[in-house]
Amino acid sequence: MNDANNSSPASCPSCAWPFITVLSALLIVNLVQLVSIIQERSSVNQVAGNAKQAIARYQLVSTKLENIAKDLIKLSDKNNEAKEIVTQFNIQMNQPNANAGQDSTKK
């Protein structure tokens, strides 16, 4: 009877090692995935920040270019060189309300 009782506890720890090994492997895989997800999140945040900066720069350049074009068109009424530049590069100002009205009637 003692042999039967002694063999039972001895077999339990040997059965636990594969279970512990599998759980350890799953833990390691999950930790690696967690680190990867954290790195991807920081990369996405960095790209989003860069995109916001690019949009801000685009808006600034667009505004300045629009102001320069307006000034050049006003100057072209009095200055022949400015008029040549306007005609050569076909610079024209669109009417924002006119385009919006045409788009709504087409739909």
C-alpha cells in the first residue's frame, strides 16, 4: 500500500512539467506580441503627429501662395510685367460660391 501511495505523488510533479512548459511558452509569446503592439502604437502616433505637422505646413503654404496670387492679380491691372506673369502661368482666382452652387445643382 505504501508503494501505491508513494508512486502517486511522484507522478504528479512529472505530469506538471509539460503543463508548466506550455504555459511558459504561451506567456512568452503573449509578452512578445504585447511589446510588438506597443511599438506599433508608438509608430502610429509618430506618423499621425508627422501628418498633422505636414497638414499645418500645407495650409500655411497654401494661404501664403493664395495671398501672393491675389496680390499679383491686383498688380497686373497696373503693371505690364505682372500682367505677363498672370497670362503666362494662367493665374486666376476661383469664385468659391460659384463652384459650390454648380456642384449642388449637378447632383
